[in-house]
Amino acid sequence: MNNVKLSQRLGLLLEQIPRGSKLADIGSDHALLPLAAVQTGRAASAVAGEVNPGPFRAAQKAVQDAGLTGRISVRRGDGLEVLRPEEADCITIAGMGGALIASILNRGSLEGKLGGVRTLLLQPNVGEDILRRWLLDNGWVLTAEALLEEDGKRYEVLTAVPEDKDTGVTNESLYADAAKAGGERPYRMDMLLNMGPWLIRQPNPVFFAKWQDEISKLERIRKSLSHSEQESAESKRSEIGEFIQEITEVLACLPKDKP
Ligand code: SAM
């Protein structure tokens, strides 16, 4: 079989896989990412994990058709339960919500499945802030973030490694440096978790478009709350108003890409 063709989104994940990795791709669907990773030498071997029977069978077939059953093990199971401890050193989880990715990592971590993992590559469709919070609370440091738009959808790709005080790769320094980028008004932690400590310092046109759309969405919610008779509506309205204000201020101060 010819090498698989990847979307720009999966291509970006592929580029972040350290060469020669022992990869585990969780929620692998058609196993496109592990196939490309093994075919390009990014991964020496791979596990493709799938919880649902349809995608599991599709992954099995794709790996068989590619003649790579000796190097890619397709396994059916929930999250990281398909892995033996120390089996993978790079884990990719893409195309799910941030809360689901965080819960998969959390369960896996409690079961010791993250031992030996040097790189997490995560692509949440929504709920990026929840995932960043999980990484922060669990000793994983973001070393890169990317934001791209493809076929009218926006995707974030997060790369994280274990915190290491000896080499200075710590969340403390990551978030302190990112906060300082706000200048006289350092960015608040909540804002960094929402916008991304790297993305906020390297904003591209997709970043501006994403947050302008977010402002419009919040405006609509705020407006709809003004018709609500619930007691909590007013405080929710003002909370949203403050958030809109803060996003607007951050966007206004960021360097804009020249067209
Ligand atoms: N990772 C591929 C990608 O990014 O193109 C496929 C993304 S697809 C939208 C999400 C896949 O995750 C589905 O095939 C689904 O069956 C699988 N999935 C959802 N929850 C899972 C879990 N807890 N464990 C393993 N796979 C899961």
C-alpha cells in the first residue's frame, strides 16, 4: 500500500512525534496516524487503541492492507487500558473533546499507564482549557501549541512533556513567562489556560478569528440572559461581560500579523 495521506491536522501531529517513538494512538479510528508514523519512521512501533467496534475493525483492516501487522498492534479497549506500562513513550489522542481526553489521561495515570511516556500529543476539538488545567495539575508541561484551520474548522495541537525541575522545564516558568508577556497587565492564569501560554505569545490570524468568534458567541449568550428571570442570570451576565472585556483587551494588545 502507498503511504497514507494525512489531513493538515493529522500531519501536524505527525511532525511532533519524536523520531523512532514507541507510539500509542488512542481513539485511532482508521489508524491513519500510526500508519503514517510507522511508514515515515516517526514511530518504530505503534499501538492503535479503539473503544468502538466499527473503528476498531476499520483500523485492523487498514493495518492489514498496509502489511504492517507486525509493527502496529490494533487493540480494542477504553482509553489507555489497551497499554501495558512502559509500552509507549509517545501518546497521541486526537479528535475528541478536551474533557474526554483529560479523563482518559487521568484514568491512565492512576493505572500507571503514563510511566515511561516522554511526549503527549493532544488535539482537543473543544475544552482546551480543561485539558491545559489537567496537564498543569498533573505535572505535564506544554512545550508547543499550534492552531490551524482546515475545511472551516479550527484545531489546536498541544505538545506536553513531564515536568523536570533539573532542566528547568516547569509549569511555574512556562506560565510565569507567558503571564509576563501581558506587560503592565500580566495575563491571568485563567486567560492563559483558555488561550494557551504559547498561542497567546505567537498569535496567528486563526487565533484572532477564533477569539473574535468566541466574543460573538458570548455576546449572544449575554443577550439571551437579559430575557431570563432566573436570579442567577444577572451575575452570569456580568461574569460573561467581564470575560468579553478581558478577551477584547488581550486581542487589542497582541501583535497582528501583517497581511
Ligand atoms: N484520532 C482520530 C483523528 O483524530 O482523526 C479519530 C478521531 S474520532 C473523531 C474519535 C475516535 O475516538 C472514535 O473512533 C471513537 O470511537 C474513539 N474513542 C472515543 N472514546 C474513546 C475511548 N475512551 N477510548 C478509545 N477510543 C475512544
